[in-house]
Amino acid sequence: MMWFIPLAAEVCKIAIAAIILYFVVEMITPMPGWARQVVQLLIILLAILALLAIVGTLVPQLPQNPQGVMGYVLRHPVTAPWFARLGLFDIFSSWPFIIVAVLMYTSIGASMFIRVPAAWRRAMDPAQRNRGLFAEVASIIFHGSFFILLVGVLFGKAAGFLGNVAIVEGDSFTEARANYDNLSEGILATQHADFQVKVDKFSASYWPSGAPRDFTSRVRIYDGGRLIESKSIQVNHYVDYRGVKIYQAGFGWAPTLKIETPDGRVVEGDPTRPTEAAELWTFRRAPGSPWLLSAIQQAR
């Protein structure tokens, strides 16, 4: 969930920049009625997108934090089904976000279709080359940048991937397709980097209410058997190596279990060598309430 916070902030910045640009252009040269209506609609749609992006920071998201979603469903049996129907557990792929984005790009495209030829005609007329023309060109460039942003997002989706894995403190993880617990790849995604991430130490701090305040993982990156770097991963502070961004999505208990029957027989594996399995247990606690088990995930 944590990576949505900077993304939401960027969407909000774009909305604020659009509002400022609107008033600047309006002060320099009044817009025609249709242009003003298009820009006002664009600002409203940007504000809605910003609000939806903020929702993505407050509600756990399936692609990044499936355990958090499971815990939310267990704790909120009334609201969780409605959130699922609205797509709020995967906000950037939800139908509200897609509809608003399509409307926004449709309004921008319709506006550019009219404004670009009009600005070109004004530029060809020396009598109309004034401050108003430059403001109009600046506005066209700003709105055209949204299509550059769209191309970047689509390429990132097609050529990138998103994976989740639970790593126990002291264990390592090799960045390979088969080692992820959940993996979603774009159609243009290439081979994985095959480097190793070793989690040396994990620490967490809590508010007096028991809610997590911060959590940090101290990791080492190995590539080809060589130590590349040693860094800390914190909330909203990821590690980037060879184009792979490593975030923290959550944490929990990781007990080591030995599975036996009451008479001492080993249920799985070699009877002479007991099978052990490491699992990540996530506990949640509301203020003033006891700790409750919300999710169990097997760790590799």
C-alpha cells in the first residue's frame, strides 16, 4: 500500500498545477466560453482522480498488500464487500478511476483538437502575436504533457511487473519469477534480474494506541555472489537496483512450525527428518481491543 502515497501526492500536484495555470491564463487573456468550460471540467476530473488516489493510500491494495486486504475484510465484514464492488482494493484498475481518466483524456483531446489549429493561425498572423498567444501555447504544452504521461504509464504497465513475497528476518530472496508468492507481469516484461536480497534485521515502532508508526528492514543486495550495497527500506523509501524497486508492504510474526500427529508421527516429509515451515502471521489490533490474527501467509 505504501507506494501509493507518493503517487497520490503526484496526482495532487498535477491538479494544483492545472488550477494555477487556469487562473494565470485567464488573467492574461480571457478564454472563450467553450474553452473555459472544458478547462473547468478538466480541473474537476483531476480533483476526482486526486481523491481516488488518496483513497489508494488509506485502503489496502491487492497488488501490493494482499494480507492487508484480507485483514480488512476480516475486520470490516459490512464495508469490505462494498469496497470490493467499487474496486477500492485495486483503485488504479477500478472502474471509477478508469471512467474518470477516460473522460479527462477525452476532454483534453477535444480541446487540443480545436485549440492547436487556432493557436497556429494566430501564430501565423503577426498582429495576434501577443502575450495571449504565448499563454495559449503554454496551456497547450501543459495539456499535451498529459498524453506523454499516459504513454509512460502504459509502457510501465506493459514492460514492468509487480510481485509480492514474504521474507523472514535473516533469510534471503532471489529476484526470479518462480520465487514470488504473487506476480503480475506486463506483456512486454523481460527476464528478471536474478539478484539476491538478504534481510539482516527488522525493527518496528508503535504509537501508544498500538498502531505501527514506522518499520525498517536492513537489507543487503548481492549480484553474482558479490555484495553490491547495504541499505535500509522504510515506509515510502524503497531500494532501487537494476530497475527493480523494492518496497515494504507490511510485516507480521513468522513462527517456525513442526507438523506432527498426537502420537509423534510427522505428517509431511521424511519421518526421520521433521518438516519445518515458516509462516508470516499478521496480527491487527483496534485501539482498546485485543490483538487478533488477521492473515497467515507461508514464507519461502
